[in-house]
Amino acid sequence: MKTHKLLLTVAMLAAAFTASAQHAGYTQLTDLSAFKAQFTATAQKTTSIKSDFVQEKNLSMLSEKITSKGKFWFKKDNMVRMEYTQPSKYLMIINKDNILVKDEQKENKINTKSNKLFQQINKIIIDCVQGSILSNPDFKVKVFENKGSYLVELAPLSKGIKDFFKSINISVDKKDNSVSNIDMQEPSGDNTTIHFINKEINANLPDALFAAK
């Protein structure tokens, strides 16, 4: 579970920076150079992110979706805090090579250098910060657009990430290049959608928020 939520955190971070039947109303971009330049410029200007989120998870075994709420923070370089507040409390902090996972019963500390999958995740985070995620060899990237937004489709190529996600689809508002939602498709057919609200870009965030030791 903690690995799944860590990968979910990475998806949120990738989204914060940035035609097929499954993307109705969108047209695929054939020339990605302009979008890549814009994506990189946005990443370079973004020093911090603060946002509320609403997460909806659809499970094939359940008729009703599971809704969770929480808060998300990011600060350069490579610091992330993801805090679920409803219906239960769950905290994850990434601070460079250190990860802290805490729920209502226990607390775990992880060093990414000791785990290959966590090393991959850490690389993805750095690529998001630097704006080079579109060139990350761990993903096959397609970009679509309609009048008001871009849709970035990330298809995992590395086995560790493919075990968790079939694809990650990120909707980016053209007005300010901020994320509106993320849809994560799992190999099982389940999916998780996250909606971002009350976003603050480049807010002053104290380092104490990201204490992971």
C-alpha cells in the first residue's frame, strides 16, 4: 500500500508541472517541441506548490467509489508532503533520499538508496522538477490537446511501475499550465482520479513541513 501511494504521489508531482478513442474530444500533438519547451519553462519557474485534493477510486469489486480528501505540498529540491485527512489519516513525506510513511497505527522510514523501485521513483521526481520527465525512458509519452487543455498520457515501460499503473493521464489547463485532474489506470481495471483545488504556486513553505527523519 505504501508503495502504491508513493507512486501516486509521483503522479501528482508530475501533473503539478506540466487522438484516440480513449481521449474523446482531444487531438494528438505530432510536434512535441513547443510543448516540451513550455513544460520545462513551467518547471523551472515552479519552486513550490500547495494544494487541496479530492481523490476518487473506482474498484471493480465495489459498486460505489471511495472518496478521500487531503493536502499536497511540494518544494524544490525534491521535497514532497502528501497528507490524507478524510476518511482516515495517512501521511507521506519525501525529502531527497528519505521517505517517511505514517498512518494512525505506525510509522515507517525508508531510504530510497536501498530499493531499486524507490530509486526509479526518486529519478522521476527529479525529472519532474527539472522539466525532463517527457524524456524519461521509463515512460512512453503522448500529448493531446483540445481548446482548453492538454492531456499528457504517460505509459510506464519499466516493470516495477507497470505492475502498479497501466497509464497515467494528466489534464493540464492551458490558461496557467496547472493540473486540473489526474486519472491513473491500473492493470486490474481499477482507476483513481484526483481533482486539484485551491492551488497556490510558489508559496513560502517552511522546511519543517518536509521533515522525514
